[in-house]
Amino acid sequence: MPLPAPPLRRSSTVSTDELPVRDRAGAWGEWIDRLFSGLKSHQYGDLDFQGRMTTVHAGDVVLTRLEAQRHHVSRHPAQIRAAEVGYLKIVAPWVGCAGVGQKGREAWVTPDQWSIYDTTDSYAVANPVPVEHLIVMLPKDRLSERGLALDPLMARRLGGSGGIARVALETMRSAYRELPGMSDAAARGVGDAITQFVHLAMLDLAGHATAVTQREALRERIKRHVGEHLADPRLSVDTLALALNCSRRQLYNAFGEEPDGVAGYILRRRIEACRLAFEDPAQQRRSITDVALAHGFSSMAHFSRVFRAQLGVAPSDYRRGEVLPGGG
């Protein structure tokens, strides 16, 4: 059946509520693709998907309240269109959490925190539980022209400790609530204010980047080592501790804020790498076994079991696209 298109107004809402259950995931995927310029949305094997997005505009700044069941989104270089406007995109949960992956880093944010990422580069955002997020998109050139080095600040956690990052978050939330009743001129001014506060928060983050704690520094070393040795089936907590010359306790402490710990992080990275390989047209001729072995799995039974546990479907079904009605 034809899918309703979001109306072109400063405030617009799309919702799966009135759609038949069988059409909801597909409609959601099309809306995500349209609103966020080629972004792919995938469900975790859930059959009855529900979601709602309400979007408002503050000049050239776009704010969206997203309420949805668990899902994850991803964007790869092949999906980036040369002519499109580049945005810096912020996810700030009201309910639930989000895991932002970009530039070889991953940041998990919960309510009262936010993270920012670059839509002109590949990225992924995991929403493993039902969520309510504020999504804010700022034209990238409005921040890059201020001389700030953006890459080191992508996929980092902001806002949890207060300060200017908290002020930026409260400004974005207040703007979302009040924008529908504002004039166009006032809305443009609010967009400028949001951009300014985000810029100040990123400057603050850049200033602290040289004074990160030992625990944060170790966490980044761990993630870098995991990324570089993902294909090694011997990669484990013990081999990590040995390679980085630290104790298991130090590893666990470094991942104290991560949802799945060190071992869970390694497994998640492996599954995500396999998932991306399955979606890559250039790798379609590779067998599922070859992909799994190339990313550190030594047992196909174990790989199939954990892949299904994380994504809700068997690897072979995922590769055929049987659970990607909204992702194309």
C-alpha cells in the first residue's frame, strides 16, 4: 500500500499507529531514509514494530523527537550522496539509551547525556531497548568554519557532568517544546543559539581531551586494540590484559560505564562487523562462514547463536534481507 509522506511544514509528525502491523517496519524504514538522507533502519527481529517522529525546524537546525521500539541504524560511505547537505547530528535520550559508533569510537549515552556524530562519514547508532530520543541536526559547515577540529569530538559522551554541555542539552529540549508556536524569525534565532551552545560544549570537550582520566585513556586503548585484532579468535579479556600490560580488574573498571563489559564489547564489535559485511554489495560473494571466521569466530554454531541473540534472526536470513523491510 502507498506510504504516507511527511508533510512539508515546520512541524510534522509521522507515526505507525494507523498502519497495519505488516506495513509498520517498512514505513518506518522509508521515513528514516527520507528524513535522515539515506540512513538504514533495522529491527532486532521484532515483528510488531511501533514508532513515531515529530520534527520541528529552527531555521536550518532540525529537531526530531523519536519514539520507537528497539532498533538500530547505520550509514555507510556508499549511501552518502555527494550533493547533500552535511550535518552534525546529536542524539540525546529522554528514555532508554543509544550507542553511537564513529571514527573507531563508541559512546553510550543515557538520559541527561548526548553524543554528536558526522553524517558525511559512516556511522551506526544502536537502540537496544525502547527509546525516546531528541535528535538534532546542525549544518556541519556552521561549526567547521569556526576552526574547530571535529573528528576527535565525534562519538564522545557529553552532558553527564553538567557545565556548558548540560546548558546546550536544556536549550535543545526547550527549543523543541516551544518552536511550534514561534515566528520564523524567532525560530532562526533559536537555531543560532543552539549552534552556539553546541559549539561551546565542543570547545569545552576539546579542552578536556588532553586531560582525560587514566580510565578513559585505557578504555580508548582497549577499543583501539579490539578494532585492530578483531580477526584474531584468541582475542579475549586475558589476552587484552597481557597486550596492554594491565590487570583484568583495570579492564573491568575501564568499562564500568559500558553496558556489556569488555567481553560483551568484543562480541558486539564482531557481530557488527559481520552484519556490515553482509550488507556490503562488494562482499556478497563471500560465504557466511568466511565472513564469520574473518572476524574472529572459530565456531559457526556459536556465531549463529550470538548473531540471532543480538539481531533476532539467523545470519542467512539477515543476509537475504528477510528482516530488512525498512532498510532496502
